[in-house]
Amino acid sequence: MAVQKLPLAKALNESLRKALETDPKVLIMGEDVGKLGGVFRVTDGLQKDFGEDRVIDTPLAESGIVGTAIGLALRGYRPVVEIQFDGFVFPAYDQIVTQLAKMHARALGKIKLPVVVRIPYGGGIGAVEHHSESPEALFAHVAGLKVVSPSNSSDAYWMLQQAIQSDDPVIFFEPKRRYWDKSEVDTEAIPGELHKARVVRDGTDLTLAAYGPMVKVCLEAAAAAQEEGKSVEVLDLRSVSPVDFDAIQKSVEKTRRLVVVHEAPVFFGSGAEIAARITERCFYHLEAPVLRVGGYHAPYPPARLEEEYLPGLDRVLDAVDRSLAY
């Protein structure tokens, strides 16, 4: 078995390398992805090994990057586009929403657009403005896009492989503050389907559902709650669109309580849709209202204040206590 312990960023690098080796139609495009290897070094060494025709340094023009990727996809390529930081994606939002998401339906299914848009997202690295956004709900709302986010190195490796192989456009959100967290990756064993949630800690009293950077926080909260005699289940959603509501329902029917956690603002966030759907599906099982923990409905603050803004252990445990108090 090819099992090794890798940082999440290195797992992504290995996944991209594997995709480039396997399929000559796979291309990587983005700002500084070639010679520099990306600002987080996720594409480090790939241009050197595969050439400038496969790993392409682009101008600083996100709309142009995604628009070019759409054209390449129409010609049979599988472009993997890197948006350098989450807050830089918005110049490309028009291309993503009006072209990338809609062209398959517009062509009555005759055209496929296998484009992956990689976006480092979220806070926790002390960055400046426009470098710590969590805009996943803006993309999950758009029909025609798939939206996913790995929380560990194994999922980073395999989910990126699956996204590249998908004929649908995939917005691939990478939790940048987890880039350096190490975990085991088995490069020969696919851990599961791309859009399926996974129970990462069993429990009986309450379910914590999260994705991306917040899964680690929820696991820490569950461990802290265990010391107080509370059994908390942690569900890694992995996919924001589509959401694996069946997995959430199964867990909630067992624990009878649900807290949804994400870095993005709670207002109109993905947790709102999950809360609504699970309330509809599990109304007679729930012993407490579905609670949400997330960022505040305010522009992302300066770096020195981000720990006050980001949902941390205390806010998650407070929600656990409030839910169990019903």
C-alpha cells in the first residue's frame, strides 16, 4: 500500500501530478502557478516536469483565466484553474455563473465543461483584506456548479482527482489554514464518493456537521465535550453542493440534535439550508432546534481581530451546551 503522511498542500500537489501524468488533456492555469509554484507552493515543481504548455502562468486577470479555461474545455481539455486567493475570484464570477454553470443546460446536455476552479479559502493565516473570504454559499446557490471542500490530506488528494475526472464544473475550496496539517494518504484506496459525507467521530447525544477548516475544530469540540460526559458525533460533509442530506438525516435520527458549523457568515449561509432541510426531514426526531455556528455578518476583519471573528472551540461548545439544554 502506498500510504504516506503528507501535509494537505503536498497531497494536492501529488494529486495534480497524478492527473497530469494520467491524462494529457489536463492543464493547470493560474497566476504564479508555474515558475513560482503558487503562493502556497501547491503547484511546486509541476511546470518544471510537465512544461509551460501544461502548467501555464497567466496574467493577473481572473475573468480571462476562467474564460480561457471554458474555451479549452469546449475543445476537449480538462483545465484546472487556480484562483490565488478567495477574494480574487469575483472578477471571474460572471464567467463562472453565466457561462461555466449554464452552458451544459443551454446546450441540452450536448456540451460538457470539465473545469475545476481551485480556491484557497477561509481565515486563520493573518492575511490582509481580500485574502480570507469564505464565499462558498455564493457558488452553492448556482445551479450547474458542484462545490466541495476537503478537510484532510487524504480527501484533498482523492477529491481533487475525482473533481478533475468529473464532466461537471467543480468549485474546489481548499482550507488554507489546513495546508500544513499532516495526515495519512493512501494513494491506492479511494476513500469514498466525491459528494458523500463521512462520519469522522461516532457519538450518540448530538451531531456536529462541518466541512473544510471547521472539521478539525468540531473534532476538538467533541473531544472536549467527551470529558464532560457528552457523546458528540462529527460529520464531515465534504460537499457543499450537492449536500449529502441522507447522511445528515441518518446521524440526526440517532442523536436527535444538530449543530452546523462553518467559517462563512451564518446569515444566508450553507448552514441555513441544512437547518431548513433537516427540520423538514427530521421534525419528529429533533429534541432541539438546529443551531448554527459561523462567522459574523460583517466584512472580514483585520488580521489582529480574526480570532474574534472566526468560530472557535468556545463558540462550538456553547452551541453544544445550548442544544443539549433543551
